[in-house]
Amino acid sequence: MNLLQLVGSIALCQLVGISGAFFTVKAIPSWYKRLKKPSFNPPNWIFGPVWTLLYTLMGIALYRLWQLDPSTGGRSLALTFFLIQLSLNALWTPLFFGFKALWPAFVEILFLLAAILATIYQLAQVDSFSAWLLVPYVFCVAFATLLNYSLAKLNSK
């Protein structure tokens, strides 16, 4: 096990989450607080711990993927899908909280959800354990998709 690569993989994924904080810190106590919310909207305090865990699981999956022999069939495609979904993940927060663009964020999160599913599918071909590590993530993003849609619908003028 290469501890430095493991820490680096987790740090890369955590950086995506941390970068989103730039937008959420200002928006949550002001703009987001004033939005009409659906009855199933979770309390704000739960998002930090849940996403910290999800980014950690993503980092472990990324580490395991990088540890595979580069000639492993499907590894490059899995890595490409992983980086695409990570990039889409990073884009959602500025769209939603930064630009306050609820409908564009909803469209973007649909692409994110599809990218995560493609990543899980491809990971399952090369390392099923890594694929399973992303299952909680896809469920959380599916819930976030429903929440995003509901917020957009409730707050459309």
C-alpha cells in the first residue's frame, strides 16, 4: 500500500468538497435559508459529515483504481469516468449556491448522476470493491437530484 497515494487520492476528492464551501458558506445563511423547502429537506448540519464520508469513499475508490496495473482492460475508461464525475460534482455547487441557478443546477446534476452510474458500471468491470464504495454516493446524489428538482419547482417564479 502506498500511503502517500492514498492520502493524495482522498485529498483530491476532499478538495472538491472544500472548494464548494466557498459558495455555500455565504449562501446558506442568506439565500438558501429563504428558499421554500420540501418536507423531506434534511437539516443543514447533516450535509458536512455525510459529504466528508462520501468524498473519503470516493478517494479510496480512486486510490484503488490508480493501484491497478495500467494495462488492466477498462482501467483507463474507469479513470476517465471517475474524473468526469468528479468534475461535474465540483461544478454543481457553484451553479446551485454561487449562481443560484436552480434549474441549470438540476440539469447538471442529472449529468452528474449519469456519470456516477457510468463510473460505477466501469469500476465494476475492473474492481468491484471500488464500485461498491461509490454506491452510497450515487444514492446521495439521487436524493440531491430530487431535492434540487423540488427546490427549483417550489421556488420558480
